[in-house]
Amino acid sequence: MRDDNKKPKILIVDDEEKNLKLMSFIVKSCNYDFETAKNGFEALEKTKEYSPDLIFLDIMMPEMDGYETCKRLKEDAATKHIPVVMVSALTDKESRIKGLEMGANDFLSKPVDGTEVVIRAINLLRIKEFEDFLKHHNELLESEVKKKTAQLRESYIDTIHKLTKVAEY
């Protein structure tokens, strides 16, 4: 599971400075590492560089909105596993459904409540940690299966050679 010395990393994406400051304060108070981005393009770039464990993503941003940013994150094999929480003043059902269709894992309504931010972060980080553990465990198992298969193949070939030699006598 998670290395106890490694703090979870969170990316906060919002085009409004006051929202970045508020979310940063909340996340910092939980002793998480964090980075910020002011638009979707910067979010995609920072996600590749920073490898966050969780992303808080504003929906309404200029140039590339949160929906498109989330969609691109979820289409990329390197980032699709990162939980995304859409943060928005939009509270209608259609906006939330669209976010889910783009791959969002959860929603927060603005103005955000600090306790709600913390609880959602804890829950999604716990899920991410478990998924990372399973992924790592599966990689170890696949590696072990390949190794054992190669050993069996080698042993089989060696046995065939020995049987061939015995049959020649």
C-alpha cells in the first residue's frame, strides 16, 4: 500500500485565484502535497509532470472546460486511473450527468465546504491507494507467470532433447 512517508499529491484546477487559494488552504491543512493549474491545458501538462493521486477540477473555465479536460484525462492510459472531482457552481442534474459521462468520480458544489472536500479526498485517495496496490500486485503476478512459463519452456525443451538422445541409442 502507500508508503507512510509519501504524502498524497493533489492537483487543484480552477481559473479563479480565490478558488485556488481556498482549495489550496484546505488541502494544505490536511498535510497533502499539491499543485495548482489555472486552465485545462495546464492541468493536462501538470498531470503528466506531477502525477497527482487526485484532481479537483473546475468545470467552467475558458479555452478548455473541465468536461473536456476530464475526458482527455480519462482517455489517456497514463492518467485514466486518477480520480477526478468536478467542482462547480453548476448544480443541475444535466451538468452532473455530463461530468459522469466524461469520467468524473465525484462532484463538489461551489462554494465548497472544507469538511466535504476533506472527506471526499480521503475516500477517493483510499480507493486510489487500493487500486494502485492491485495494479502493482497484478504486475508482480504477471512477471512471475512469465518467469515460470519461461522456466517450464526451457525445462520442456531440455527434456525433449534428453528423450531424443535416449531414443537414438
